[in-house]
Amino acid sequence: MSNIIKNPRVTEKASKMLEQNVYTFDVLPSANKTEIKKAILALYKVKPTKINLLKVADKHILVRGKSGVKTGGWKALVYLKKGDKIEI
């Protein structure tokens, strides 16, 4: 279960969403909402009320004069009821 969730996504936008009790995680592309819900329950002992899955686009980058691609993936927005918290 825990390998479905790669890591918490720490960005400025994700930090602002914490105020509304929404947590953001990078997840495997093959994961679905029910698997993510079970993984959150197993890892953090908190039951999510809603989960949204969003695709993160690939990003073309330039490193030392050579072009490359930073692969995207999927992120999950996990909504919790008021009073619940996840310690990251």
C-alpha cells in the first residue's frame, strides 16, 4: 500500500492548500482513488473525504547545453474533514 504514494508534494501552492485541509501527494500513474484512500488510511490513520487525481505534464529542460525531459506523472489532492491532520 505505501508504495502507491511516492512522497508529499511540497510547493508553494500545496502549502497554501494546507490551510483548507487539502494535502498533495505524488502517486504512481497506475494508482486509482480507492487504492490511494486505503494507502492514506494505512500510512496516516486518517480517512479522506475526497480525492482528486491530476496529471503533471512533462517539462523540457536544458542542462549544460543539452536538452532533456523531466518526466511528469500524477498527483493526488487529498481532502480531509475539519479537525483531521496529517503530519508531514
